[in-house]
Amino acid sequence: MRSDWLNDAQWIEADVIRMRRHLHQHPELSFQEEETSIYIYNKLVSYGLTDIQRNVGNGYGIVATIQGQTGEGPVIALRADMDALPVEEEADYSFPSKKSGIMHACGHDGHTAILLGVAHLVQRKRAEFRGTVMFIFQHGEEVKPGGAKSIIATGLLDNVDEIYGLHVDPQLTVGQMSYSMDYGSAASDTIKIDVQGKSGHASRPQEAIDAIIIASEIITNLQTLVSRTVDPFKPAVLTFGSVQAGGTAKNIIADQALIHGTIRTFSEEVRLHLKRKLIQMTEAIVGMNDGEVVITYQDGYPALLNTAELVKESVKVIKNKQVFDRVFELSPTLIGEDFAYYLQDIPGAFFHLGISDKGSKNNYPLHHPKFSMNEGCLLKGVQLFLAILLNKLEEA
């Protein structure tokens, strides 16, 4: 390489910040990112990119490609998600969301701005490297079935050698980066259990089938699935987050109860075991109480499994480039992330980028209406991707 890409990235920092603010003000929900995709496309065209695929997959995905001009080499893909959330913004910004009830509360505006910045710089440097860089701007990460799987199904990534992604992390401060050597996030499945009983008066319970009692038994008994049927060295979480039952009358036995929950696992074996046992036990409990039940079990994103050797290699390079003040290994989390689909087909790694202010007590979690980021993280994100590219393209 004839120039220092990481230092050159500083001249695009202001533009990356402007793009992030624009995206933050104009959020769009999953599978509705039409204006966002137009904005991304226009930016890429303004940088001089010509190989741009639009409306990729089951939504507004974009895949853009830059060929190095000094010869053949590896094909490296980078991914950013671009959808927002149905959240009413409460963050203290001078550039708040202009759309009521919609907010970039998960940092995808930052992800997209970072990747646009990388594309800008790589396009300007294409005469300095050999190989290919693909930029994936993915729609629909927040809502199942997600956009990743459908982008893979197009075949556009069939020749990709390695893929990398990142996610902002409010638990880390600006200048920090974390990684996982193996599992980076969990499989995240959702459950809806619709219990049907028989209504009746509280004075004559023998004539009714109490849906609340049945729901209580389901919730209580299913907790033993993890505690008594799963190897304690294989993490799993079963959570019921919502129960709706009964009306306003105190003396009427409820005839219906609706339970919503989620199962988070790493092991595919444990995932399938819990699904089977949950359905089996729920049907048995309802049957013993003479009720009826409809179970809707939605398979979510699979567990995100990094390629260990590529994590080690990337971390070594990032540390050598001194991009971050601190780089450390993070314990796996049980959140879901559809980047996992890419890693099922392509070797790669997923990293966490610090975005919070040191010592601040106002660092709100992802999806919170007051979620915010210190925009100093954006340059760090650009440099993280560039450090990986420099290593891969210099090796070519």
C-alpha cells in the first residue's frame, strides 16, 4: 500500500457524521427502508461506484462492489444493517427523528454511515490494492425473517472469501472494542401460546375451564425445561415476557390466555430439544386441564458463530494499528443477530464497537428511547474495517 488508509480516514470523518445524522433524522422500519436505500445508492454513485445491486433479497438491500486495480486477490465483504425501530425518541439530540414513533434506537444509522465512509475511501484507493471489496447494506435486521438469509440466497455472495460486521455497544466507551472467539450471539426463537378454556362464574368453578390457571401451570412448569433438562454448561434462557388473560370483571373465570416468550440458545442440539419439549409439555398441561391450545413457535436467527482464526488475526492487526485504546474478549451474549446467517456460509467475524462517554451515567441500552452515541465512535468503526481490509489486501 502506498498510503496510510487509517490516517486518511480522518478526512472523511465529518462526512460520516453528517450521514449518520441524516439517517438518524429519517429512520425507516424493517422492510420499509426505501428512502434509506435511495440515500445509500446516491451516496455510492457520488463516490464513483458503478457495480451496485439494488433491492437485493426480500427488501431494499444493496450490494456494491469495488475491484482493486492491481490484480486478483481475495473477496472481502463488509456488512451494515440500516433499519430502525418502532420507538418514540427521547434522546437529547439537536437532530432528532423526524418520524413520530420511529427511531434509530439500535445504532444502525451509525453502522450504515460507517460503511458508506469505508466505501468512499476504498473507492478512492482502488488503484492501491488487488482483490475485491463487497459492501452489504442490509435491510430488515430487526424483524424476522430478517434480510441476511435472502441476500445470501441471491448468490451474489457465492465468491466471498471472508465477511466482517460490527455492532455499536453502549456498554463500551469510545475507544474500546470487544470480540468473541466463538459464539457472539444466541439463537433467538419466539413463542406464542394461545390457551382456550371455558368461561364461567366464580361461584361455579366446576362448570368452567380456567385459562388463567392453565397459563400459570404452563409458565411455572416450563421453567424446569432449562433448569432440569439442559446441560448447565450449555447456556439457555427461557423467558415469558407477556401474559394477557381475563377481562375487567373480578368474578368471571377467564376463558382465554395468551402467553408470549422467547428461547435463547447457542447449541443447535439444545435449541431443538427445548422446542420439542416445550410443545410436548404445553400440550400435556393443557390436555390435563381439558383446555385447548394453539402453539406458534417461530424459529429465529441462529446462533452467531465466529471463525476463531479470523478473529485472532483481525484482533492482532487492529491492536498493531493502535486503532483502539482497549481491545478485549467479551463473553457471549444472548441477544439475536442475523449476521449469523452469513457466518453459516462464509468464514468471518463480528465485533462490538464502544460508543459511550467515559464516566457518564446516561448510557442507555440498545432499543431504549434515550439511546444515543458519542459520534467519536464513527471514525473508530471506519478504521476497524480499514485495518481488516489493509491486512487482507496487502496479503494478496
